[in-house]
Amino acid sequence: MNKKLKFAVVGCGTQGSTYAGLIEAGKIPSMELVALCDIDSSKREKLAELYPDKKIFSDYKELIDSGLVEAIITTVPHYLHPEIAMYAIGKGVHVLNEKPAGVYTKQVKELNAFASQHSEVTYAIMFNQRNNPLYQRIKKIVEDGEIGSIRRTNWIITTWYRPDAYYQQSEWRATWGAEGGGVLVNQAPHQLDLIQWIAGVPKTVYAKTSNGFMRDIPVENEVTAILDYGNGATGVFITATHDILGTDRLEIFGDKGKIIVENSNKVTVKRLYKSEQEINEGIVATGTSFEFPDNKEVHEMIEEEVFTTESAWGGQHEGVLENFARHILFDEPLLAPGIEGINGVRLANAIHLSSWLGEEVSIENFDDELYLKLLNERITAEGKYSTKN
Amino acid sequence: MNKKLKFAVVGCGTQGSTYAGLIEAGKIPSMELVALCDIDSSKREKLAELYPDKKIFSDYKELIDSGLVEAIITTVPHYLHPEIAMYAIGKGVHVLNEKPAGVYTKQVKELNAFASQHSEVTYAIMFNQRNNPLYQRIKKIVEDGEIGSIRRTNWIITTWYRPDAYYQQSEWRATWGAEGGGVLVNQAPHQLDLIQWIAGVPKTVYAKTSNGFMRDIPVENEVTAILDYGNGATGVFITATHDILGTDRLEIFGDKGKIIVENSNKVTVKRLYKSEQEINEGIVATGTSFEFPDNKEVHEMIEEEVFTTESAWGGQHEGVLENFARHILFDEPLLAPGIEGINGVRLANAIHLSSWLGEEVSIENFDDELYLKLLNERITAEGKYSTKN
């Protein structure tokens, strides 16, 4: 019989319930669901009906202290991820943090520092898109140097359509105090992680955001950011929730080629037969007529490959859960180490901060305290939730 | 016999010679080439051989004062466009200015003010792409409100590939003192005009530019700019000369639809059956499941039209020449009034200025004097040409 990880879901809203269902349906072969936790008594009643043989907790500390579970996932409001993760890690319970790792860099840095001190405990994050074969293949193409050094990245990801009716479903949704932002915190963390996972962490960012653009919400749902990688390479990141005709187009351009991803399922890779630097050196020009090296025409210098995958956006959670379990049980390489969760949070924070200040901000030396101070000003102005520290 | 406009070409380099050739070949039915002008004696000798029956001048003032011509085109270095145009207008000679209208807003404003005082003289500009049926159709779709109010524009236009060998052909090319910049002044003025012609003039811009990115030139050849239209709408404009795999993709997104132009020859228009605001109001949401108004599925709310045109990029000059002549002779509506040339120059200047200052700058209240001061600093540092005033 297979060894299985004794697992609990902390927070049984939509996402937590989905994970519980996947495990119970046997979709995660190396996991066994042994307990669930929610602070809401009506939810607990339903859970008790649905899972009569599982232990149901109201307090995550009791669950972790119970000795019943080896690992948990934190499907709770974003702000609480670090607190619960640290409690579990401190007790030797492995943690799969739901994304984002937290809301502001200060708390995520504390979590990362704490996790680093407890390296015997596995701390991972639910970046399910890292398990998407399409993005894995793109990452490998870039890592293997097939398109050379990156000169520009460009992602328009405005397929996160959310109407007012979506925002009106819950009091906490799209608030500074309970979510800590809008599209950057709730919908786009996948892409904020992927772009950095594939193309590296930018040095600075300048951004414009609009709060409640065409929506009755106090947080940002329209974002345009310029990334600066510090080596001449730049990037643009655009996201929004008001575009029902949403665009999803990622372009990564390098010395030796270009990758274009449309709708997260069609990839065009253009590879140059040698680097643009070498081609440039070999060109003879007459006006705007160019003779290219090796007597080639432009099209002869380019090899184009197109591949498509089934759109797996929103899926892939099973793979991350199974990988997490097999890492703990069988020491398989971990796909999404939790400490990398800081990248997406920091980029989201930096985009906020830049737009609030109206100036470019450093990602490399991000001002965690200033960000938290300005976030708390917004929470105070909102008047619904307590400030953070 | 048709009435013809007596026309002269001032400046007979590559572009000027092309126009002379077009007229002589009968491609511009309402124009007659009567004179040519160049300061270079060897060029004049060749012109005399090629056009034995035309009058050849070395000084544009003598040409204009000769009484031989009704109109001229200014195919001379960019900085000289305003000076020559004003001289001609002052003498009652119609002017078709080569683009850009000038290099810095201060001189173009002077030219515009002067031209406005002489409205009996036609002052036009060679925005040949305004005569491109593809962009005319897109302008009409936007003007007619078919995609509603614009929410975002996005143009990646990096097909302006120029190798070092191109830049090395002439001393003046890609210098601050003789050209006044790089890709923004020489290659991208078409797009800088078109985006404003179609989508309006932004209120502010923030930009990053790189000078001599992968090229041995002192001016910008890599540009990323965020446009702010002042009403919540934003835009991104990206151009570069080092991308041999260049992308040309324009997206205009509005309340009622989206236009996507690929490679300046394929257009996809998506029209919503009613505005996004109205759709948003009618949605019922359960989690991230949305019931749309009128029981429609998303695809049922969208009508998609795709059309292609033959790529006419770089052509269309004949049409502008003929339109200019017919406007003067027969009072036909003028396609590209000269005073609109300020828009492209100002946006290019504003992108420069923003990148030099590292901050967002106003287009509405553009600081002409500050721009000229900082441009002159660059001309002085370059040490090859005199400063401007």
C-alpha cells in the first residue's frame, strides 16, 4: 500500500473545499485527508455532514497541535497566510501556503526567515501554474538559453474579467483591509509569479493603477507597469478586471529569439540561427536595404516553431498537491518552494507603491516599511478593518 | 487638359529623389515637377543630367523667390523643416512638410502660429500612413463610436530594424545635433501620429528609453512609454530598432469592443452587442460563475470581424501628394493638415523628456523651453553640431 501524507485543509471556503474534494476523490494519490478547519460554525456543520469520518476543527492551532496531521494548506484570507504558516512550521507541520504568500513584504519576509530557520519542515506555495506544461516548457526554453539573454518581456493579461456582481458577493472582497488590494492580490498573482519565474526579478518598477475603474470597489482593477531589469532589458505588465474581451498575450524577446504565448495555450517560438549581435555585425547597408550575413534572407535566419496545449488555466492544482506530498514522503524536487512566494508579493506591492507615489520604485531594495505605512493609511480610510503590523 | 500644380522638391536625397521620380513618372496626375533644389553641387550635377528641362537651385530661398513654383516639399534634415516651411508660406508658396514637422515643439509651434496667420496658403504634412486604407478604416470605426469610449491603447511597433551598418552610412544619422533623436524622430513618427490621430492626444506620458541599446549610437533606439489620457484610459507605446524579429501589434480597447491590428495588415474587430457597462450591470454572479444578461454566453455577446489588407507600409506617398495638389487646385479636403504635425513631435519630445527626468511629464502643458534646454545639453555634449534656439 502506498504511503500517504496526513493532510488537513485550513479554511473551507470555495478553494479549500475544492482541495478537500480532490483528495477525497483520490485525485492526489499521495495524500490522505484527515482533518478540516473553519472558523464558521455553519460551514463546520456542513463539513461534518460531508466528511463524517474526518475530524473538524474551529481553531487552526488546535488542529496543528492535535498531532493528527503532517501537513496543511492555508486556504484562508490572504493576510492570514503567514501567521498560520509560521505557527504550523514552528510545530513541525509542513505547509502548502495558498497564494499569495501574504499581502505585504514585511510579513512574508518574516515568514521566509522563520521557514529558513526550520528547513526540516517543507514550506511550499500553491503556484499551480508552475505545473502547467506550457509554462514549464517556456521556462526551459529560456533557461537553456535558446532565445539568448532577454531584452524585453511583455504580458497583457486582462482575461481576469470580474463584474460588480462578483465583488458584491462578500464584504471582504476587493478591500484594502481584508484582501490588501484588487487584481494584483487576488487574480494576477499567477502571472506575477510566472513572469519572474521565467524571466527573472526586475530591479525597479514604474506603474499606473486605477482603483475601481468601471467598478464600485476601492482597490485597483486596472494596472499598467514598466519593469526594468537593470541590464537594459525592460518589461511591461498589464492586467485588469473590466475587459470582457480580455487579452492574454505574453511576449519574451531575447538576443537569439522570441517567444509569443497567446491565450496561454498557443506558443510561437522564433529562433535566430545566431545571435542578433552577430547578425548585426555582419550586415552591409545601403539606405534601408540590408545584406544579411551568410547571404541569408531574413526568413532564412529564423526557425519558427508553433505548439499548442489544451488550455489548463485554473487547473494544475492536483499536480502541486501531489508534488508537495511526494517531496515530503519521497524527497522529490519541490516545484514551488514557499520562499519564492515573496517575488509575486513584492512585485504587487511595488506596483502599488509606485502608483501611490507617482514614481519609479526599487524592487531590489524595496521599502517594506513605507509600503505597510501607506497600505495602513488606505485601510484606515476604508474604515472597515484594523491596520496591520 | 488637366490643371496641374507647379511643384518643386527641396532637398534631393533618397526621399526627395523618390518624390521627383514619382511625379516625373506621371504617378501624381495633378502635379508637375518644375524645379529641384539641393545644397550639394555633386547632387545638382546629377539632377541636371536626370532632369535637363527642370530648373535646378542651390538655395531654397532663390527657388521660392523665383516665381516658378506654386508649392514645395521639404525633404531636408528634420531641424530645417520649420525654417524652410515658414519662408515658403511667407512668400505665398504652399508647403508639404516632410515628417516630422520639426524636431522640438518650440520651433513647430512657431511654424504653426505662422501658418495660421497665412491660412490662404496650404500647409500640409507627409503623413502617408493616414492615406493607408487600413488605418483610415480603423479611424472611422473609432470615430463612429463602434467600440465606444477608449479604455486602453497598446502598440508594440518594433519592426523598425536598423543595424549598425545603417547608422554608419551618414555622419548626421542618429545624432542629437542633426536628427534630434533616434527611433522617435526618424522611424516611429508615423505611429506617433497614427495613435493620436485615431485615439486622441494623451494628457501625460511616462517613459523609459535606452540610448544606443545594442547599437553604437548616442540617441534612443529602445522606448517604452505609458500614456495617460486623463479620463482613466491609458496606453502603452513600445518601439525599438534592434528587434530583427520585430512585432507590430496595435490593440485599441473600448467600452463596446476591441480592435487588434497585427503586422499593419490584419485587423480583428470584436464588437459587443451592448456596452460593457450595461453588460456588467446585468450580470448575476455565483463565485466566479457569471450569468450574463439576456441569457447570453460570452461568445454570443461578441461579433467578430476579421479583414486583411495588402501591407501598404511605406507606400501611400502618392496619395498624399495628389491630395495636397487637389486640395490647392480643387479645394478637396486635406488629409494631413500641417498643424497636426505638432502632435507627433510633442509626444516624441515628451517621451524624451520623461526618460531624461525620470518622471511623468505633461503633454497638455508641455514644457517646450525645458525640453529645448535639455536637448541642447545633449547637442553640446555630442560636440558635433551647434545648439538650437
